[in-house]
Amino acid sequence: MASAAKDIRPIQRFITTHSPDGKTTFSDAVSEDAPFKVLPDGAEFALCYATDKFPVQLSADEDLGTYENYTTNLPGITIGTGSVLRVVDMRPGALSPMHRTISLDYGVVIEGEVELVLDSGETRLMKRGDISIQRGTNHAWRNTSPTSWARMLYVLQPAEPLVFGDKVLEDNSKETIPKHT
């Protein structure tokens, strides 16, 4: 099945830093254009920023160096000791695999409408500006439009192992989410 032409604009991210005299300036350490990678299912994602520790070390632009490394050595969905800022574009009608990450995820619909599907069968239709807070739950995402792309922004933070009753719930994203190309 042919996919609709991508009808949402490319994104840019603007990273600030400090000049040698302490004035705030825009960093040129990485391009302002956020390149997208394509997954086998047609979804596209951009790793817009990533850190590898809390609290984040901003001095001497250490965090920028960490992020630059992640742009060529892509992390998994989450980073066990840091944070991930990711934008995901979903093709029309796309449904992600049901998956769980052991993380606290904030998801914001930027373009289109996206249905959040839980393994209980419950759903919520999220419209532009709506926010989800995923707390280690098994879920999937569906672009409800048959003709237009949808875009979501996610901030992911690691979480302690999730215990439900006497069972430790596992991250199953490595088995269910296809790797980037």
C-alpha cells in the first residue's frame, strides 16, 4: 500500500549555550535540523536531545557532547540513567506494536490525532496539544487519519523496576518495536 505524502513540515531544534564571556547564545555543536530515521513500519523518528545522567552536567557543554555521541550511536527507546527527547511521525492509519518501557514518558500530540490504546482495551483520542503520561504501561499508538501524518513529541525518563503484585513487569519494547534503519 502506498503511503500518503508526508504533509507535515520538517522540525528544527534550537539549543542554547554560553559564549566564552558568559552571554547566552545558540549552540552550533549540532545542526538545527533534526534528521529523521525511518523504521521498517514506515514511522519516522528524530532524536532531538538525550542525556545520560541526572542531574545533567551543563558545564563545559558536557551534555552537548553526550548528545552528539547519541546522534551517531543511537540509544534504545530509553536511556537507563538519562532522558530522551524524541519526535515520532506516524504515517496515515499506522498502528504501533503494543509495548512497555520501564520509564515515565510524557507524550504530546503536535500534529493530527492519535489514539492511545491500552492492553485493557481502553482508548483515548488525543488531539493537538493533548498530553499523555505513560507510567510503565503496556500501550500502542494509532494515527486515526487515513490520509494525514500525525506527529508526537515524547520525553522519556528511566523508572525504577515496576512491581505489580508479586511480579516485576518487564520492558518488552526491544522485542516489539522495530529497529531504525
